[in-house]
Amino acid sequence: MDEAVIAIRDLKKSFGTKEVLSGINMDLFKGENLVVLGKSGQGKSVAIKCMVGLLTHDSGSLKIFGKEIKDRSEEEMKELRIKTGFLFQSAALYDSMTVEENLEFPLTRVLKLTDRDEIRQKIEELLEGVGLLDAIDKMPSDLSGGMRKRVGLARTLIMKPEIMLYDEPTTGLDPITSREISELILQMQKKYKTSSVIITHDMECARITADRLLVMNDGVFVAEGNYEQLENGQDELVRSFFK
């Protein structure tokens, strides 16, 4: 894992007079799951939204696949968003569409696919991968929170992204479902060879999914290591997450 698909240097972002990101440095290497830990309001979600281009950083460097995000044209940003999957906290499904139609939407609108058999095959393959093939004709309102997360993950992965960004993927789920989603993230990493940033404060999710962890506090990263290194370290702030 020596190739950085995301490279961030001294990245800053403020809203009015409040500086949320105070100069973060981060590398995401090809094929790894990088977990970002931090309490609420520390800047985790702002960082991930800068990575996907939903927010524009104020200063510093943010390179994805070796090119500054600010130097990309609108067309290049569209291509980047195809290569970068973003799973929202809420799964962000279209309530008026069936599960099949939710997955069909990016294939027909973004990838411009027209072959009905090809589209159906891709949808069934992804739903089978997340264990929800039997829900293909259901509406989002008929699904549990965990099932909606699975469909959201399938819809994101159907674009075959090289990078996955997860914003609190287990929030609002019971412990058993949270574990299932965490294990699914791990399976998808191995199957699709994705490089992922996982924002979470769920320590079980971090333990299951992380190749490496970063701890954020007051808009900067204050610790880095694998799960065991951070759990057994001397820093009280870092250890507080493991209690």
C-alpha cells in the first residue's frame, strides 16, 4: 500500500469565524480502509465532504488520484464523482422509487446504459452481494434502517467506484445490524478492491473495518495507528474512545 489515492496536506476550512479544519494531513493508500475517529463537531464530516467536492476547502492541498481537486474542470469533477462513492448517513434513497429503480437510476442517468438485460444483471448482482435480492421490488419505506443502508451501499457500488467514503455508516442501527454493516464494508473492500475512508465513532465498526485509524480532535489529527496500537497507547484522549 504505497500509492496514495487521496493525499491531503495542511487542509483548512472555516465557516465564518469558526475554523473547523485547522490544517489536516492525511493519505489514503490504494486498497486500504482508513477509519477516522472523533467526537461530534470535530470536523470529520467536513473533511469527507471536502474530499468528495461537496465543500471547497479554504487553503492547503487536496489531491485525488494525483491531481488537485481545485484544478479540475466541471467535466473532470463529474468523472471524479463516478470514481468516488459516497454513502450518506441516511443512505439517501429515493422514497418514490423501488429498490430496483434506485439502483437503476445511476446506471441510466450517469453511465447512460440502455441494455435492459445488462442493467438488470448488474442490479441483481449487487443486491445479492449485500443480501437483499429478495427486496428488489420493495419501496424504501418497507425496509428497516439496516436494509436501507445495504441498498444505499449497493447503489453506490454499482458505479464501480475506486474510492468509497462512508459517513457514519452504522449510526442509528442496533448493535447486531451495525456489526453486519461493518462486516459488509469489509467484504465489499475485498471484493471490489476499493480504497475507503470510514468516518465513525462506533468502535466495533472501527475494529472490524480498519486497516489504519486516525483520531481527530479540534480540527486536526492527533493520533495514527492500527486498532491495537491506539487501544494500548498512552494518550488519554485517544484511549477514551476505547473505554
